[in-house]
Amino acid sequence: MVPLTWYLFLAAALFCIGVFGALSRRNAIAVLMGIELMLNAVNINLVAFWRYTDLGQMTGQLFAVFVITVAAAEACVGLALIITIYRQRHTVNVEELDTMKG
Amino acid sequence: MSNPIFNLAVLLPLLPFLAFVLILLWTGRNKRLSAGLAVGSIGLSWILGWAIAIAAFRVEGFGANPFLAFRNWLPTGPTWQAFGIVIDPLTAVMLIMVPFVCFLIFVYSVGYMGIGKPEGQHDVRGWPAEPGHVDPLVSRFFAYVALFATGMLGLILADNLILLFIFWEIMGLCSYLLIGFWFARKYPDPKQITPKEAGLKAFMTTRIGDTIMLAGILLLWIQTNSLSFSEIFKPQTLASLATTTANLPILGPTPWATLIAILIFWGAIGKSAQFPLHVWLPDAMEGPTPVSALIHAATMVSAGVYLIIRTYPLMQAVPHGPALQFISFIGAFTALFAATIAFTQNDIKKVLAYSTISQLGYMFAALGIGAYIAATLHLLTHAFFKALLFLGSGSVIHGMEHGHHAVGHSAHGDTEAAGHDEVSVSPARFDPQDMRNMGGLFKRMPRTAWTFIIGGLALSGFPIVTAGFWSKDEILADAFVNGHTLVFVTLAVAALLTAFYTARQIVMTFFGRPRTEAAEHASERDSIFAWMTIPLMVLGVFAVVAGWVAIPEDFPILGALSSNPFHHFIGGLAEALEIEANPLPFRLSPLVVSLIVALGGLLLGWLVYRGYAGKGAPAEGSPLEIPDPMARPLGRAYTVLQRKYYFDELYHAVFVKGALRLSNWLFRVDDLWVIDPIVDGVGRLGRWFSEISRRFDTAIVDGAVNGIAAITNWMGGIVRGIQTGRVQNYLLVGLVTVSVLLGAFLLLPK
């Protein structure tokens, strides 16, 4: 059986990709995708820890399902925001969306 | 012992005061009601006053046990100033005279001021009304005289000097207000004094005396710690005042009693118009005639004499001391001095004014030589006959005005009703007070004439019948018996002159033939004369009988008929106060002198002025141009007398002008060297301070406020850099922070 560490490395790698995507991409949709990656990395961790430590309970899977649900809602809200911003400003470049600048 | 009616004495001054307040505040518009209030209030005071006085006469040994009532009023250090009344024989006899004379004069005023007559169309406020019209300000007149009655009644009841002084000043105020009652009146001759100026003159002149008197009162209070008469007149107090001395700059050590007595006497000099403060009284005749009778003949001016009688124990604390000598000197000198002026005056009221000054001088001379009772008697009798004379002169003046008015209407139309403003007064205005315009009024105004003659005879001391004889004779006798020869001679000469000018006045006014048309048409038939002549008749009776209460017991024949109740009554008080007042032994020589001067003066006056009066009106020209029979024999001296020894001019040059110059000079000094530099200095200092303040403001206050704002702004500038508005930056910060914390958590030792 594949050891737990591998899964953890995979999840860490996926999370790093997600962070990098969220921080460095200029397209708002790409940023959103980076966030999705980070969430899924977490999901991998949850499922992996459930499988290797606590088979008797459904906690890990349940959390993963919750995360997926929340991620779907989040993507939904995020995309709606991006569409609205695009309608207003004709851009989805996050570098230009700095109206909150102090 | 003490009759309960004495407790009502406090109402005596309060009733007229109530009338004063009511008239002033509410009834001023209703002239009849105002007059009625004043007359009614004084009428009640009169009845009450006589009831009190009669109750007092019935008390045995009243002089030793006077009625006293007081309440503590002002705390002054360890003691109290009391507010109280005293009724002793002196107050009692004054209560016989004062409210009664006041009442009669109030009644007379009702007629004199024309109550019940229609309002004149052209009458000006503050100007005498046309004959037959009511005075426009008559309510005010009655308010003032009511207040005056308050002052006089309060004065005679006051039991201490400070209360006396308060009422004294109330009278001074009323005198001022009433002299200037016709305040708008102006004369074509700018040198003739107007009522307004006369009031001011009277007020200022008496103020000199009052100030000195107040100084005396204060010194007395410092020395004795009390101003109540009963306290001051205790023998030990008087003895200590007489023995302790004050060191005066020039005079050296002087007993306090002498110093205080002389200072207080100065108040009397001012109030009673004695030399050298006599100048105000003749000019006070500018007031309405009832005022002259009430204030400037019967009551207020005699308040000075009353003051000296009241404080007599203090005056004689040093027996035969300089205080008494000073009083007798001033009195005798004034008596003669004023009498010499009186017989050259042509204004009927001025003659009486100088006569009043002279008679008051008589009283002071009497007090100075110790004739305590005689002075009191003369004070009373003089009040009656001088009030009578003044009221009579007022009646004459009204009669003349009516005559003039009648002539004016029939002959050349209504000349004077055109209005009273300055312009319309013709230069040759008819003077109804000038005796040279009169003559022959006896037939036209018989009631006035009879009563005036009775008053005149009383004034000149017509023997046996009149009151003036008994009082004057007693003064002369006292001076003679006690060896005051100089005073005796002076007073005798003054009495001669008095009789002379009285005869002159009567002859010029009532006898002979009329010298003007106004005198020709003068009458006392108008309805107002009913009000005016009744008081004259009553006073006429009193001018005769008032002396009968004081006929000396050893006077030939008449003495046996009377027991001299006045002497016994006042003598009781004198005894209680340790004043020497024994009945005089009868001497023939002063009586003879008294008879000679009275009868001789009258006869002389009649002889000299008979011819003058008999001539009647001159064929052409004014009667004012007929020379006085005395003018030729006296020559230049006559002019000096007629100009009143130039005292008015002298005082004007020295005091009035001097005061003006001094104030002008002081004004300049003040302006240039004191006030201006101070004001400028204050201004500069203020500017200097504000400059400093301004700098402080700009630098420190403004700097602090702006500085705080600048610092905040600067720090905000730093912090705002963090706020990029880019979500990725925030995320990065979050990541780094979490990483650092995680790293720290993992790496740092537990």
C-alpha cells in the first residue's frame, strides 16, 4: 500500500501550485482556479488521513464533502462577482482592480 | 403716666407721607383728589398733633419724664442706632404749631393753586397759571408739600441726631423741589434769577452747612458712641465732652463740646439762612407763595433754631463758652444786617424774606445769651405771624394779578395769554410782586389787608396785644438783665428797623392811592380767595393770642392774670436738662426800649412813606421811577443796601466763578497730566499684551494644533502604502505571516 507520506507530499505540492496560482495569476478566473486547487489539496489530506488512521468513523470523508460543497458555492459566488466586475470595468485583471487602495 | 395716645405719634409723619405716595403713584391725574388727600392727611396729623400736645400739657412734670419710644435700627459696632421718637415739652409745643400751620397753608394752597378752576388752554407746565386757571402741575405741588410735612413732623419727633438729619435732608430736598416748582419760568432780564437757579442756589448753599453739620454729628458719635439725645445729654457725657480737648491746627486745644457745637450750628446757619449763608433765602421766594410761607418762613428755616434748642445742653456744655458766643454773635449780626437790607427792598416777598432772616437771627442771638425759653417762644410766635404775612402777600399778589388781568382784557386785548414762551414775554413785564406797583389796596382787599396788618404789627412787636411783643420783649429783657449789652443794643436797633420796614411795607401796599391800573382793579372777590382768606383770619387770631400764654408773671397788671404756662412747661424741660431758665425779674428799661422801638419804628415808617403812598400814580411814566423817600437821605448807602451789600455779586465772583475756574483748571490738569496719560498708558499696555498674546497664539497654540494634524498625516502616509487594494498582496502577506508563525512554532524550542 502506498504510504501516507506520499499522499501528503502530493497534497502539499498541489497546495503550493494552488498558492502560486492564486498569488501570481493576473486573471481573476485563474486566481479562482488556484483557490480551487488549494481546497482540493486539503481534500486529499482529509481523505488520506481518514484512510490511514480512523477507518471506523466517517469524519474525513464528511469534511471533504463539505469542502467540495463550500468550494462549489465559493466558485459560484466568485464567478458571479467576476462577471459583475467585468461588466462594470471591462477587465478581469486583478492588478487593475485596486479601488480599495488606501 | 404715659398716655396711650403718645404711641400714635409715629402716625404724624406717616400720614402726609402716605398722601405723598398715593398722589405720586396713583392720583396724580386727578387734581382735586390729590389736593384733598394732602389736605386731609395733614388735617388728621393736625388733630392728632394737638391731641398729643394737649395730653402732654396735662402730665405733671412732663419735662423730667418725656415719652420715649424706639426700636433698634442699625447695628453700629457694639451699639445700635435707634429709630425712635421723643415727646417732651419742646416737641409738644412744636406739635401745636407745625401741623396746624401746615394745615392752614395747605388749605390756602388749594385756593392759591386754583383747585376747582378750569384748566388753562395756554398754560405751560412749570409756569404759573393764568389768573383763574388751575396750575397744570398742582398734584405734584401737593405731593411735594405733603412730603415736606413728613420731613418737618419727623424732625420734631426724632429722638436722635441721625434721624433728625435724615428728616432735615428730606426738607432740604422738598425746599429745592418747591423753590424750583415753576421750573420752566424765565424772565426777560437774564440777570434775574429763575426759579430753577434759585432752587439750585438754595440747595447748594444749605449743603455747605449740612456737610459741616454732618461732620459735627460724626465727631459727636466718635466721642460718645451714641447719637440719641437722651444718651448725649447725660451729665457725665456732657462733662467728659467739655473737659476732653481736641487739638486744632490754629486754635489749639478746644473742648470737644465746643467744636461739635459749632459744627452743628453751621447746619443751622445754612438751614436758617444766617450770615454768611443767608443768600439763598431771598431768592427762594421764586417758589410759589404758600411754599415761602410754609418752608421759608414758618417751619423749615426755623428747624435750624429748633436744632439748637434741641441740642442746647451740648451748646452750653462749656458754660458761656465760645460756642454760645459764636451763636449769639452770628444771630445778632444777622438780625441787624438783614433788617437793614429789608427796608430797601421793593419786592413784597423779598422784604418778608429778609425779615425772616432777621427774626431767625433774633432767635439765635437769644439762644446764644441763654434765653432758651424766650427763643422757643419767639420761634412759635414768629411761625404764626410770618406765615400770616407770607400768605397775605400771596393774596396781595393774586389780587394784583387779577387786577392786571382785568385791565389787560378790557384795555388791550389778551396780550399775555398768547403763550408763555421766552419770546412773547415783553421786556416791560408787569411785576405783581413789586410794592411800587401797589398802593391803596386796603379798600380793594379788606380781609387781606386787615390780617396782613395784624401780622405786621405782630412782627414789629406792637405792644401788649400781639404775640411778637411778648416774645421779642422777653428776648430783649433777657439780654438786658444778663448784661449782654452789645447784643441788647444790636437787637434793639434791629427791632426798630423791623418796625420801620413793616410800616413801610404796609403803607406802600395798602394805603395811599393806587399807583397802577392793576392795583386800581385788584380784588379779592374771586372764589379762590375764600380758601385763601380763611387761613389768614385763623392765623391772624393766633398771631395775637399765641403770645398770651407767656406773659411774665411779674409784668405790671397783666402778669397777675396769667400764670405764664409756657414758661413753666418748657421750664420743666430746661430743668431736666440742667439749662438755666429762671424767670426774669421785671425791669422797666428793656420794656421801655421795646415800646419805643416798636412804636417809634412804626410811626417813623408811617411818617416817611405817608407822602410817597399818598401821591398815587405818576402823571406819566412808570411808578417804578418814583424815588424812594429814603433814597435821598441815605445816598450811596441806599444803593449798597438795595444791592444787599453786594453779597450775591461777591459770592458769585469768589465762589461760583472761583469754583468754575478751579474746576476748569482741575479739568485741564486731570486731562493733560493724569487721566490722559493713564488712559493712554492703559491702552498701550493693552496693545503690548495683546501683541504678546498674538505671538503665543500663532506659535504655540496654532503650532500644536497644526503639528498634531501634520504628524497624523505623515504617519497615515506611511501606513497607507500597505493598503494597496490588491487582494493578492494581502494573500501574500497572510501566507508569509502564517509561514513565519508556523516556522516559529516548529523550529523554536518548546
